[in-house]
Amino acid sequence: MNGISVPTQEELGRRIAEARSDCGMTQADLAASVGLERTALVRVEAGERKVSAAELVALAEVMDRPIDWFFTDSPAAVMSRRRDPAVGGFSRRLDLALERAARDVAFLLKRGILAPAERVVHKIPGTYEEAEGLAHWARREAGWPDGPLHDLQTFAERLGLLGFSLALGADAASVEVDSLGVAVVNGTTGPGRRRYSLAHELGHHLVGDAYEPAARLTGTESESMLNAFAACLLMPRPAVTGVWNEFSGTSKRRATIAVAARFSVSWTAACNHLRSLNLIDSRTRDALVEDKLVKGELFEFGERYVVELDPPSIPQQYASSVIAAYRRTRLTSARAVELLHDTLAETDLPEPDRTAGSEY
């Protein structure tokens, strides 16, 4: 546990009790799961009994927490989000995944393994035109052309948002960790949906309100504008218009298929955006949305999605920084794999430089 501050016995007991409460488990349930007497767990949570290393490992596994969760505080934004009653609508798996990713980023920032980012905070768009303008600025700032935006994870990372695609029970959420944003999206949804979710979280990052649970649950105007930002970012007007005109001599359905496939967005997102660009009317949009796209049409048409964000998927530069730190023996192999969210095994790691001692 090098590099991890050790709390008092009372503090460790409080954190165990907090994790148990988050899981919705009784003391009897948790004690039985790890082979302890209930009275022993009661004393542990009260800070009256020490916890052995083996017991703590078992408790952490049952409650789905990394060991370091019991020894270090989470970033302030995560703690604020956890305490906010509005967050109750999110899934526990999403909350835990976001907390873990944020804690990992904070750990790497503190040790200089990740570098802070320069922030430019924009105002929340008030109109569709402003949302489109913010999307145009983001592309220009990231040095990305107006065509299809494949590798959205790298794009977001250039703008200071680290996006993780994991197997979750809800769409997405994000928080700020110092100057960096941290987002997790549900990688088990369709590729178009998870790309849209990450683009939406990037919008929150750019306007400086990544942690805003109430707004997301009530569907405010700001959420609508950030949806517009996500659509404009993934499907820039000039590029979409070009694809639409390319198929103008065919059917509107075929042209819509081309837009959905080439820009790797969901069928509904493509239909809605074409309506926003006034390339189709509301009646046509509604008819297209109702008549869902099937995979065979893509094959028939000779188009296919570029699949991104298959879970688990982590940001490229983030991963590179972790591997570089491992190479310099600043991280143990176990810690490196943990920080990489098990996207590889210890046997997949390159050989470290053995001339320096490991820190963590």
C-alpha cells in the first residue's frame, strides 16, 4: 500500500459502513458474505476492532470497491455528487465506475504522471446556432477537420476530457478533477448511442458544469442545447450536407442511411439532426424514426459503422502515461493493470526499467 495514507481505525470503520450502506446491505448480510460474525463487523464499523488484510480484501470484493477506496478520499467533485440527493436516479454501477475513474485520474495527477490541462470555459449555448458554434470551436481547437469524427475518445482527450467506456447500467456521467474532466459512458449500448453520450459529456466539460445532476434529471434547456452541441460535433453541417447531396438523386431513406453510417451515429440521432438542418421536414423525420434501420440495409447499401468505445475502453494518452510510468517503475504491474481498468493483463505489460525502484 505504498503511497496510500492509512486512516485511523475509527475512520476505516466508518468507510466500511459507508460502502456497506451504499450497497444496500445489512451488517448481517455483509458479515455472512465474508465469513465474519455480525458482532465482529459491528465492532469493526465502530472502530473497536482491527481489520486484517485478508478481511479487508474480502470486504472490498463483496462491496465492489478497490482497496485504496478505504484509505484515501475521493475527489471533491465526486464527494459532492455522492451527497446530492438528485444523483439518486443514477445507477450504482455508474456511480462506482465514475468514482473509480476520477480517483485514478486524481492519483495520476498528484504524482505528475498525468499533466493538467489548460481550460477554456464557455457559456452554455442559448440557441442552436450557439451550440453549432461551440461544436465548430471544439473541432478547430482539437485540430480536427469537418468530416466524420472517428476516434471521439482521442478528440475529447485533446480538449481535457478523459472518457472511459465501461459496462454500466446507465448512459453516462462526468465530473471535474482539477483541470481535467472525467467521463464514463455505458459501453453496452449501441456504438452510436455511446458516442453521442460521450459527445454530450464533452459539452458539459466545455461549459464547466460536468457535475450537474439536477439538470440532467429534469431535462432543462441547457441539456437540450448540449444535445444540439453533440449532434453538431458528430455531424457538422457542411459534411452532412455534402453526403445528403451525394444521395439526393436516390431516396431520402438511403440518404439518411448514408449519414447515420458515415458519421457513426444512431438512426434517431441522424433523423433528428437532418430535421434540425432543414434537410427533411417533421413528418419525414417522424416516419423515418418509426421505420427503424436494420443491419441488412447497411450491408445492402455497402455502408458500415466504425465501431468505437467497445468496453472496456480507456483514453489513449491516459493509457500511454500509465505505461510510461510503469516502464520507469513508478507503478507496480498490479497497480498499472488496475489503472488501465483491466484492458490488459500483467503478462501484456512491457518490460520495466529495473534500474529504479517502484513507488506504487
